[in-house]
Amino acid sequence: MNTMWTFLLFNKIQFNQSILNGTNTITIGKPHRYDKLTTISIAQLQTVNKQLKHCQILTVSPSRQSAQNLHRRTCVIGKQSHIITELCIGGTTLSQDIQHLSDTLQIMNGVMGRIYELIKHNAFSVKHLRLFILDSADMLLDKGFKEQIDEIITCLPQNVQIAIFCSSECF
């Protein structure tokens, strides 16, 4: 796994440049909600290789609403890109979510609980991920997801890029 990290106060231009450069990034600050959503969405869409038909980007959000908002923003911005995105937030049985997953999925947005379950049950593979994003990592840690975050990170491919957003200094 890449051990070089860039620490940024929230700046969408620097963040996107860091992602495009392949640098692991921790971004701290309280941007306007739409700035953060747009920044993450653009980073997702710019990182996807459209020729590869497997999941390349995984973003974990702290709540259903956050994941839904990010998913909607990614779909709106990427409307003409024909990139296949999925939202996994629970509210249905695990088997329903598994059936709904596409083999050609390229971007997955979701909440920690459901993403963790899918990975744990081998229903979602992280082996082709290029970018793993933790949205509002401080909130995920406050909700007690440290163990799940650690387990997911240990499953990631060696060359995956990691981007972490925090409202406060959480490390």
C-alpha cells in the first residue's frame, strides 16, 4: 500500500490534484456540504477507467442521507459519462442488495454497515479498487466503526489509493 500521505485543509482543487497524482490524502475542514459532495464526485469520476467493468471506487459515508446525497451528485455530474454507480445503504435484506449488484459496477457509494456486510460475505470484491474514500471519517469513528474500517483496509489491494475526509482532526 502506498505510504505517502498528503494532509490538506479542505481545498477542492488541491484535493482533486492529489487524487489525480495518486497520493493518499487526508483532508480536514468543514467545507460547505455541496462543495464536499462535488469534490468527491469529481474525484470518483476522474479516477474511473471506463474500459474496466468492475468496481474501482468505494466510498463509505457515515449515514444513509450522506451516501444518498453523494450518489445523487455523482450521477448528476457523471450523467453523460456512462459510468455505472451503485448505492448500498441497507433498508433491504442483504440478499436483495447482493442480487441488485451489477458485475459491471464501477463506483460504489454506501454506508459502513452494509458495505462491511457485503465484503464480509464475499458478495462485493475490493480486489480491483483503485480508490477508497472515507467520507466524514471522524463521524465514522465516533459511531464506533474503527474495527470495520481497519478490517476493510486490510482487505484492500496493495496499490489502492486512500482518501479520508474529516471535519475535525481525528487522527
